[in-house]
Amino acid sequence: MGLHAVDRRRIAPAVAEQAVEWLVELQAGDISEQRRLAWQAWRAADAEHERAWQRIETVNLGLRGLDTPLALTALDAPCRRSRRDALKVLMLFALVGGGVAGLQGSAPLLALRSDEATGVGERRALKLADGSRLELNTASAVDIRFDAGQRLIEMRRGEILLDGIADARPLRIHTPQGLIESQGGRLNVRILERSSRVSLFAGSADLLAEGQRQSLLPGQQASFTPARIEAPQGASEDSVAWTQGMLVASGMRLDDFLAELGRYRRGHLSCDPQVAGLLISGSYPLDNTERILAMLPKALPVEVHSLTRYWVKVHPRATG
């Protein structure tokens, strides 16, 4: 496909992130032949993967001509990690449909410049200025604005658990979908693809979106979009087991389990549709995702096929 014929439809964010990771790895210059074969297998596995790669090659070729501070950082940063991070921001934004011209206001750029952020598989606990405790899950980013008149946490991406203390100032959490207000308490907030989900375990929380307000009681959770707040449902402490370094499953579908596990590791992780509906239960240590994958055939009639550590697919167990 020629450079001017690249399909401009929006690339799915998950596929875009995979393409960006491959580009950064290939540009590092020390990729093994095994990893190169894995990259080629990724491109061949899905037409959307190849479309993402065609798009990213076009953007990469034009990067030298982009005269913006972020582009210069991506190309010329003396620290290799800074260069990699800036390049990821550029590419990810371009792939998900923003175009290069709007980089200065892009969500990925805001995430890069956030006050606090975690990488894939990283978790972090913070003590805030008012004494509250904030925990960030994998791939999360927040800005923190505490002053004499406000206590505001601006979530850019990912997931947090907040143990907030009572204060004369309201405690507010803003997500791309709306606002959460609390007088203090323990609450979990996760940004999903098109909504945000709030689970309240202690204290109070009100959800606000487009003039709507929904109060939660301890033990309840609700999701909301800019246009709608869903009815509250029961919340489970299992959903925040990540703060203890665990992934807890109770009758969870295998495809959902792998989607959760995939949040904590880089690369491609999926399963064959034939085994997607198998149910799994147990508590699994997030700091060793390879060990979790190795345990799967002991719990379910499956096999784990790894082209490399970064390309893993779960298949039905062979018979005969």
C-alpha cells in the first residue's frame, strides 16, 4: 500500500498501542530475529494490525518534518527512555485518529505530563497533602490539585483507589466522562473504553454527568458516561485486590480473565473462541504474569502457546 493510500479510519486504541510498542522496539536497533518474526506474525494475524502498521510507518516518515516541542523531544531527547516515551505519545495519538497537528492538546500528551503516572504492570501508593492515601494501578495517570479552596484529582487514564479523609473542602475526582464528589471515604475509580466505573466501599460519593446526579452507598458501584449514569449495583472488594498485588477471579470467563491479566503485561494476550467461555476462579499474583499463564493448563483444559513472551494465545488442549 502506498504512503498516500493508507486507510485513515480510526485505529482501535488497543491495536494502536501494540503497533507503537513494536515500532519503538524495532527502532531500538538490537531486536533479535525471534522478536522480528514475532512482529511479522503480529502483522499477519489480523488485517487491523497491518492497517495500524501501515499508518504508523507513514507517521514515522513524517516525524522529522514536525516542528513542535514534543516532536523534537521524541527525536532528540538525550535520555533513551525519554525519547521512547515521547515517541510513544506521538505515535499513539496519530494512530487513534487525532492527526499530528493537534498534539499539544492530546490526551496522550496530557498523560505524559501528568503529576503522577505508572507504567504497564506498575502500581504506586501516594500520601496526599491532606493525609489521604491514593493508589494508582497499572498504566494510570493523574493530576493532583490541592490548595486552600479545592481538593481535585484529575484522572487521565487507568484506575485508582482513594482512601480520602474528611475535610471542609469537598474531594472531587474528574474523569473524561464526568465528576465524582465525596466528603471522604474509600472509593475505586476506573476509566474504561467509553465510561468510568466507581465503586464505593466506605464514606460517600456522588456521580455527576450532564446535569444528572447519582448517590452511592457503601458497597455499591455504578458506571457513567457523559450522557448517562447507570443504576447502582453491588461492589466487590475483589475488584481492588490489585492493591495487594493480586488478581481475584470468581467464576470469571477466561476471555475476561485474560483481558484483565493483559493490563499488567506488554504484548498480545488472547484466547481461542472455543475456550473463551471457560470459567476460572482463584487468586493470582500480578507480579508474575508468566507464572499465572503457566498455571492455566492445570486449572482448565487449555494449552498456552507462546511465540515469544510478548505474543501469547490460549488454545483448547489437544486430544488424542
